[in-house]
Amino acid sequence: MPFCLNGYKLTKALRKVFFMKRTGTLSKIIFTLFITASMLTAGSCSAGVPTESNTENDNGANSGESVVGISSDTLYVKKVEGLSDDFALGCDISSVVALENSGVKFYGWDGSEHDLFDTLKQSGVNYIRVRIWNDPFDAEGNGYGGGNCDINTACIIGKRAADAGLKMLADFHYSDFWADPSKQMCPKAWEGMDIEAKKQALYEYTKACLTKLKEAGADVGMVQLGNETNGKMSGEKIWMNIYYLMAEGSRAVREVLPEAKVAVHFTNPESVDRMLNYASKLAYYELDYDVFASSYYPYWHGTLDNLTSVLSEISEKYGKEVMVAETSYAYTLADGDGSGNSIGDVINYEKTYPFTIQGQSRELRDVIEAVTKVGKSGIGVFWWEAAWLPVPGESYEERSALWEKYGSGWASSYAAEYDPDDAGKYYGGCAWENQAMFDFGGKPLESLKTWALVKTGNEIETVPDAVKDSEVTVKLGEPIILPDKVFAIYSDGSEQAIDVAWEPADLEAMTNGEPAEYTVKGMAGGSETVCRIAVTDANYAVNYSFEDEDRSMWVIENINNITTQTDYQKKALDAASGEMAFHFWGENGSELRIYQKVTDIPEGKYTLSASIQGGIDSGDDVQDIYIFAYADDNEADMTKASAGLSGYADWHKPVTGAVEVTEGGTITIGAYIKAGKGSWGTIDDFMLNPAK
């Protein structure tokens, strides 16, 4: 999981970085009153103050040994049944050396300054994960940032982890800086090499690094060949070449550390066909590996049931162990260093748990359970950057000097030579401190105890943890009725309706104005909550946003024998609004139509609009995409409006010219998609409105 993000550029940069993670946009317009899981407001029992964590329970936790029977007076944790003794309970702490060099201090459960590795061990963690970049430095030795995670840094971390009794997962990015689905850049030293030379270079590099780790005393139990390699690695985009590189990495592991597991790492488990495609490609090429790993961030990656299902199918079909190599969740929306956070106030992500310490704990516990449900082949879960904290400083300028000097921010200005379009523009501090398991001052959050408590459970009395926000959607001129109750979320995840008091608002002016969105604040159970009101124009498209289960009014046609995979996808972040959208993916290209015939429509003129987003992974920009409308089956008089696939969450909203319908007439509306290999996207919110 990389970062890109500074200040007001955060949203734009995030869309670029998480290109394949399929983040998205707004809430679905439904013509009823309903409650949504926004979970923005922590309740009075959330203990969510970023600089003051609960350190009352020492539990004998400064001994350097894992504490048996660790407990919590405030954290509710349900035991995970079937959790094996050797299940990897891991944290990625790749930035720790850069942070400590910058003056960041970590504390133990008794409140005193304490070694991070020992605190992790005491809290139930048994594994650490460390990314390794080939050469994250410029010619003058200035680090690119992100922890400046070269092999020398990895050796320091690996040795300290071993001294604390922690095993190590060595995460080779095979790049000089961040590798993720949207960028898999070739290391500087390998530029211009053909695949044969690059294979040899990767083998020799991997072997040398593993030898260094071994000699340093690191207890390397697993080696990861690439990071989120969704069809790319080290500048290679052809699967055969990716296999060649992975095979050389695997060969090096088998020679230097024959007892270590070899892992591969992909992401987007919500896209089942793609994940299965990755696994089938590896089987086809007969790659020698042990563990198929996936990232899982609930903001973007679908349901936990789906995660279990995908990992189970891969395990059963290909005989591999499976795990989650990255997960995390925010416990607050506060920003600790002025550099902007990946998960912040701009809502472009799912919120499946409250942003509280308890919510963070529930996310971790549930992901562990999801992997455990796979069976004995489900071997572990790793929290991504559990200790990436703000560096000290009274001003942005003071903190920036530390990011530049020690590489403790996500990127330094020196990274511009390697990554000019991203790091070169948006370099800065940490974007993850609100997802760490330590508060901004370095004290462990109560949620860190989850690693130990999943084995025993800690089912204390439940209390309110957060209050859900609400949504109301009405047509222009209809009365706006605010709910008299909202739902409180308790520490065990259960919900209960409670009374709410709304602040005064001119609801009549809202409904009699123009189509728009409004917000009304309120108080419930001592916590602030909001109701979002959408006032919309009349829309005659039936099931226009695919929310209703009956979608029989929509017709889908594949054209010219091009088999495009389509479905109605439940994923709010891939929808223009709400949860559902029409999804397509054409590995060999896309050509299809989706349409419906609208009857019972008043005489008059109408325009059609829709929302379309997506991309073409092959880089082939040839495409013909438009929405259309025509009256009374007269397709020759079709009115069109063009759209395009220009990148993830880059929504196009075309609007057609007016179509006239007489009394008793009909209008056919729909969209036509033609695009190259690897094309994908979603279509949502067909709006058939009276022409202005």
C-alpha cells in the first residue's frame, strides 16, 4: 500500500494511487428514508482521542515476553474460533527506523518509553513484515522517503524483530520505490535490460539480500515476490515475463532459506474473476510458491464473506496456503502532521466500522476470522504500517525537514527523479497515522491488544461506540421528513435505535428550490450525527440505479461474439451513488449494450443522462462509448451522447439532447460500450428527466 498525498491534492492523488483498488463516490439516491452506515461520529465510550490512549492496564507488559491472559476493561473482542497456534499475527513496521531517527518515541502499556518490537510481542504479534526496495536513493545518497527501505534497513529491522522473538516476512517490491497495481516501475539498475538479463539480476539481487538478512540474524519465515502485482512487475506487463521474474526470486529463496515460505501478493479480492485469473496464470506457468496473499482494505475490497470465498477457492483448486498480506482501519479522522490522510474527511471510501478504537479492533478481529474460516490453509493476517506516526515538530516546515532528511514521510522531494508524476508533485509526510495502532504520541491503542484477545476473547459489557448518520431522498416539491430515531452502534457491532434531536432547518425551502444536496446536524445519545438530504428531479427510468433486486427491465446484449463479463455489482465505491452499479470487464475487449424500454411516461420532451467510469488496462485507447435514447422503437432517430473510459473514478456524465414522446408513447434508453482488451468499468444512475 503506497502513498501519494499532500494537502489539497490528496483526493486526486489517491484516485491515481488506488487506480486498481476501485474506490468510488457518493450515496445512492433511493426514493425512501433510510439509515446508512456512515459511522463518522464516535460515541462517548470510543476512547478515540489521538494523543491519549488507554495505558492503565500494565499486565506485566514490559518483560519482553508475550503476556498470557492480557485483558482490557474497555475493548470488546469476540474469540476467533479455530485459530491455530502458528497463525501469523503480523504487523508491517517498515518505517520504524526512519521514524526513530526523526525523533519518534514509542511507549509500553505502563506508559513508559519502550521498544516497539517488545510492545508488539507483548500484545500478541508474532510476525513483522518489511518492504524492501532495490535502491531508494539518488546519486547523492538522498533517500526517496517511505522509510528509505533498502536491504540495510531491512536487516536492522529483521535483527531487532528476531531479538524480540518475532519472525519476519521480507516483502520484495523489486522496484526502487512504491510498487502497487498502478505502478510497478523497473529499478534504475535494471533499466534497458532484456528479460534474460533482468531475470539474472533479480535472482542475484534476491539471493544477496536474503543472505544479508540471514547473516544479520533475522528470522525470515516468509519471502514475498513482488507487491500487489496485478499483472505488472518491475516494468514487465506480460505474464510470461512476470512469471520468469517470480521464478528467479523463488529459486533464490529455495537456495538461501529453504525453510521459508514463498509468497505472491495481489489485490482486489472483490474482483473474483481477476483474483482467480491471477492464480490460474501462476498454475499455468507452474510457479514454485507456497502462499497466495491478498490485500484486504474494507474501504475498497468488498465483503469478508467474499474474501473467505475467494481465498478458499484458490486454496482448494491450487493447493496453496492463503493469507491477507495487508489490512488496516482508521480509529480517527484526525490528521497528525498536516500532510493529509488517505482516509480523511473526503468521503471516497466505504465505512464498514465506526472510526473508533473499538471499530479498528473489530475490523482486525473480523479479518482474522475470515482467513481462519478458510481452514488450515488460511495462515495469517498482517496490519499495514501499524506504527507509522507523525514526526515531532511545531510546524509543517519542521516536520518537512525531518521527512526530507530521514525519509520518514511517504515521499521526499528527492523521489521526483524516479517518480516525477506522483512523488515529484505530492511528496510530504505520513498519510496513515490515523490507521496506526499507536496514538500520535506513540502510546499503544487499546486495539493493539486485539492480537492477543482474538485467542481468548474479551466479551465485556457492551456500550455505545458510535452513531450512524442518516439519508433522506425526495423529489422536488415533496415534503422532507427527518427521522425521529437513528441507530447507535455498540461495541460488539450490534445496533439499537435511539432518539435524535435535529437542529432547526428550512426544509420547505430545500424541497421548493433546485435539485441539490443538503445536510442537517443533530444530537443522539450525546454524539453528533447528520442527516444528508437529496432533493432530486423527476426520473422515469425504472430501477435507474440497479438497487432493486428485480432488474428484469434491463436487457444486456454482447455484440460481435465478444464475450464481456457483466454483472450487477454491489460495491458502493464503484457506483456513482449508493451500493449497486452495472459492471463490465472484457479481458479480450468489450462490446455490449444495456437498455430498457420505458412506458407509462407523460407526453413531453425528455433528456437522458448516466454516469460511466472505468479504464483499459492494455493501454488501448480505441473506444466508442455513448448513451442513447429514442422514442416509439424508432431507432433511426436515436439521440446519443458520448462518454469515455479515462481512469478509475474519473466519472463521465453525458446528457443527450431532447427526445419527444407523444401520449401513450415509449422511450428506449441505454448505453453502448465498445473498448479494447482489458477494458473495465461501471455504469450507474440512468436519469430520464423532463427537458428543461
